[in-house]
Amino acid sequence: MAETAFFLGEGGHVWEMDLPLREQHARDEKEGRLVRVNPDGSPLTEPADQPDVTHEVPKKPNKGSSKADWVAWAVHQGLDPQEAEEATREALIERYHGAE
């Protein structure tokens, strides 16, 4: 099951989104158009001992990259994380090698 988080959008609506965020949503968060909140929309307070989590865009893997790299790339391209884990490395390469 994918990890999710709640985000407050510009219109005041609270959205539940899968993590890691897709590129556009990560950009919206970075630029302040999405703010991570509690499920009820109240401000999120993270414990001080937890590091700040960034949602980096994975680098496009080459054909010799590990399955983990291909899973990260496929999820970044929109594939469900569980489906990506269940797929073979070869299937991920075939499907996503040409994806930018």
C-alpha cells in the first residue's frame, strides 16, 4: 500500500496524495501552492527528531541500472508502487526506457 499524506491546496480543499509526490505536485509544494497538513486541514507539526523529507525527482536510469532504480523511475512516471515492485526489471525497462 502506498504511503499517503494530506495537502491543503490554494482553494482551501484538503487532498490526500500518494508519496512520493509526482513532479508537478512536488513543485507546487515547493512553491507554496500545496501545504502538507493533518487530515482535518490543521497545520502539520512534525516531531523535531524527524528529518525534513524532500521529494527528489529520480534520475532516469540506464538499461544497466538496478531494479530499484527502475521501480523509482516507473513510480515517478505514474505506475502504482506495488505494481512497480511486482514487475520484472526487464518489463520496467521495456515500458519506461523511452519515458522522459
